Amino acid sequence: MTEREWATDALAALARGELVQVRPRGHSMRGLIDDGTLVTLEPCRASEVAVGDIVLARVRGWLLVLHQVLDIESGRFQIGTVAGRSDGWVTADDIFGRVVAVQAKALEN
């Protein structure tokens, strides 16, 4: 699976109203979601999304990311990383699902 294939697979399942489990790639959410961690997403309405939620969203008009909601203002959502780097503002139509579970990390001895 390519680096972004997990996102297009998740988008298709969420559009069908299904819960989906994916292993997102990347380091922008390190600390909350590490590279390759199993994550469960559920379809959601924008009215259900809160600041701090991690969502699958389309930013820059084309890029699917699993990032945090940093702010909500007048029906739009500021999406960004754990470190607070903003991807900009998106509309409700650009949010496809919300993280409801993240696989626990194994304890290292």
C-alpha cells in the first residue's frame, strides 16, 4: 500500500457509512498517532466535530490528511498537526470521518 492509499481506502469506506481501520503513514501526529499505528475512524457530521478531534480531512483542495481540529469558526475548521502547524481552514464538506480509537502502544521492557 502506498503512503496515501490508506486515506483513499478510508474515504471510500466512510462514504459508505462504515467504520474503518487504517494504519496511517507519517509523523505529523507523532505522540497521538505514530507512523503505522492502527486507527479506527467513524463517519461523522461536521456538527459533531470539536476542537481537539482528529479527523480525516481534505486540505489544500486535494490532500487527504489525518490531522487535528485546531479551531472552529463560522462553520469552518482549522486543521493541523499535533505541534500546532496549521494546514489552513476547510469546510464541513472536507471532513469525512473522526478517529474513535487508536491502538494502544505495546509496553517495552
